[in-house]
Amino acid sequence: MSENIIETNGLAKSFGNQWALYNINVNVKKDITTGLVGPNGAGKTTLFSLFCGFLKPTKGSVKILNHEPDHPLLRGRISILPQDASLLKTIPVGKQLTMFAELQGFKKRLAVEEAERVLEMVNLSSSRHKTADQLSHGMLKRIAIAQAFIGTPDLILLDEPTAGLDPGTTDNIKSVIRSLSKNTSIIITSHNLEVIEDLCQQVIILKEGRLHSDEKVSDLTARTKALTFRLEQDADNSIRSVLKALDIVTEVKLGKPGQHRLVVHYSSDAGQMAEIEIIKCLAENNIPYREMIRGERLQESVTDRLG
Amino acid sequence: MLSNAETGFILSLFIDPKVIQSLFVGRAPTFSAYFYLAMSSVPMFVLLAASDQTANDIGSKYLRFLTPRCNRLEIFVGRFFGATILISFAYILVTIIAALISMAVDNNGVSLVLADLPLVLVSLVLYLIPFVAFMSLCSVIVGSAGLSALMGVSVYVVMLVIISVIGIKSKDFAEVISYIIPNSTKFQYLQLSWVKMMGASLLVPIYVVAYGLLGWMIFSKRDI
């Protein structure tokens, strides 16, 4: 049995003359949560849709759990949260979820209970008799998430699971995903790199339709050897030389204009005083900051890599 | 009134005399008139009623909720059967109402209508099935029911015009070409004879397989 839950080989997809994805060779590992990230137009949703079988490859192949997407043996083994799909407008959402559960093989009575269970997971039990027209955008998103949690799939694919949700609901969904990830492989696409950093162990980065990198999140975030500052305003380039003058500092990264970010890497043998020395240096040079985080966040790391 | 000689003469100006003879001699005239109208309405009614087998769900991407739970072939075939059952049920219901009316208003209505009712029902259902299959083909090509209906009606009308134009030059060739669209068997069904109906019904699976296979080839490969 392969250790990979998804394998692609020379996968490519074009729309007309435009290549949305080109020559993607990627293996998604089993039993972990994997993030799929990249800027707009990088091909995240296209790759996700190829994994799900919504789109057919122009070239190459993709195997999910050792089968082609759409294979009858995958029924009930994968769950998908599609990004833009709409539920039926005239049937109550509870009934639609019950129907989905029945299609996954649940008997009628158990399907009703399963629909109830997943609605509770997204705190929408009271909305089961409402139709899609009677629910807000955020609630519909939660219903769509709920349908992806039906049953006990081997693989859950979530396209932008927290887009359009308020912070409280985002935290709730993140906690549900975290608890499901103990028994299930999960793939998440998101623009929100905090979500990816919080939930994922592996991250696949796409850039301009090509595979940029496939790495462990822990390798990208260097938690113990860097400090990330959110400054009051963008730092001047001169701060680079000021900080580099400290023996312990190995690298200084400035955020793009408007980001107000500063990342300072220091040597691993610098000891506990290193952080204090860096903060003191900023104070002496009159550079105020609003927030300081230990380590380099995925946001900075990915932004840095994508140039 | 529908069964007298004068009406027969007037009708023969518009309808094939053979059909008039089969429908209005020795039958309940109201029920026969209903049958003729129902058969004539099948193309347009079915082209509209069966237009949304998969089209709207492709447009709204609702199929993305279904594909992890059932494969595309099940969706395609299920939608075809669903549309066939729904439209057949509508015709059966209206036919039963027409039969009751005919029993009430025609001379010897009860016995004449009861004798024809099974044949009328079977003929209507068999005649509409190829149109549903035709629309399952149109429905997988576009992303909305409106566009699917427009496409179905346009193709149907354009084909009728082409066949008519070819018919001016060569009647035999036009007759062969007319089998591309599913109303080529209408004349046989309208004669209200079990033998003719069974002959015409042989084409039903051919139409279903031809349109269905073409539709499936597109649906199985298209992005949803």
C-alpha cells in the first residue's frame, strides 16, 4: 500500500491556449494535513479540482487512494468542500445533507442522525429546516463544510474552508478540522496562511501554474531562531545594517511596502539573551513595534519564497 | 361532430387522411382529438420540460456535491430516467383526465375510450422517450436549463427546415434524413394500431442509445 494518498504524474491543465497548471509531479502523504498555497492565479483551485475529478487533465494523470478520481471505489472514502458550488435553493438544507448521507450508504434513519451530527459540528442545528435562500453567505459556507464531514472518509479536501467566515466561526471550523485530522488525511487550500500554519504539517506551494516547492511547514517557519515584528510603520533599509551589526544576528528581512514587517534571524547558539538584545537594539534606534512573534511565520516565509 | 364526414373533409386538408381514418372512424372522437393534440405537443413540451437534466447543476456546480458520492454515469442515467418518469407521469395524468371527459361527452364513450386508453398511454410514453434522450444530450453541453432548451428547440427546428428543403428535391432522401430527429415515428403512432406502435417502438432504444452515448461521451469528459 502506497504511503501517498494522492500521486500526480506530469499533470497539466489548459483552458484554451492558457496553461493553468503545467507538469505537476506531487505526492501528498497519508495521515497528515497538507496545505496548498500560492498567489491568485497560481493554480490552487485548478489542482484541487483535478484531485476531486471536477476537471479532467489535459495531460498527465492523478491517482487518489490508488484510483482515478471519479472511480466508484472512492465513493464514501473522500469528502470534498468545493469553493463555489451552490446548494439547491428549494430543499431544506437538513434534507439535502440527509440525501448526501444516504448517497454515501447511510440508511434513512441513520442518514437523518448523521445530518444532525454534522450540522451540530458547525453550530447550525437550528437551521436544518431552512432553505438556502433563507441563510446568509457565512451560514451556507458552514453547511457546505458540514456536508464534507459526513461519514468517515479517508481523505477530506477543503477548498478555502475559512473564506468568508467571521473569526469566531473560523476558530470553530479550525478546531473541527484539527480533531478530524487525527484520523483522516486532509488537504486544504487557503489564502489565509495562518490557517495553513495552524492546521498543516506539509505545504505545497504553487507559482504561476508550476510546483514551486513541497515542504514541511516546520522547515518553513524556523520557530526557535527568529523574531518577527509587526512595526508601527515600514522600516527603513538602514535598520538592516544596524541589526546586522549585532554578532548574534544572521539575517534581516524587511516586509514589502505596507506590510510593516521585520524578521530577524539569529544564530542558534546565541542563548536566551539574543531576543533581549534585538529588542533593545530596536528601542535604541527608535523603531517602535506593535507585536512580536517568536519564529518566522509561514506568511513571511512563503511571501519571501514567492518573491 | 368530430366524426362526421364534413369535419373529416376539413381535417384532411391539414392531417394525413390515413391518420384521420384511424383516429376518427369507430373511435371516441374527443379522445382521438386529444391524442392527436398530445402527440403534436410532445416535441415542444419535452424539449422544454426535459431541458434541465444536468444543465443547471453544471452551471451552479451543484454536481460537485454529488460526484464524491455517485459517479458521473449514475448521475447522467439517473437524470434521464428521472425526466422520463416525470414527463410520462404528466402525460399519463392529463390523458386520464381527457379519457374521463371523453367518456362523459362521446357516444359509447366508456367502451371506446377504455379500448384505446392503454394504446394511447403506451404510444405517448414511447414517443416522448427519444425526445428526453435528445435533451439529455443538449443538457450536458451547456450550463443552464434555458440555454439547453434553446439549443434543443433550435436544433429541432433547424433540422425540420433542412428536412423540408431536402424534401422538395428528393422525398426519399428527406425521409431517411428525418430519422435524425425523433419525430420520424409520429405517423406510425398516430394510426393507433398495436402493430404500428410496436414497429415504431423498435426505434426507441436506437434513439436512446444514440443520443445517450453521445451525451455520455461529452458528460464523462467535460469539466463540471
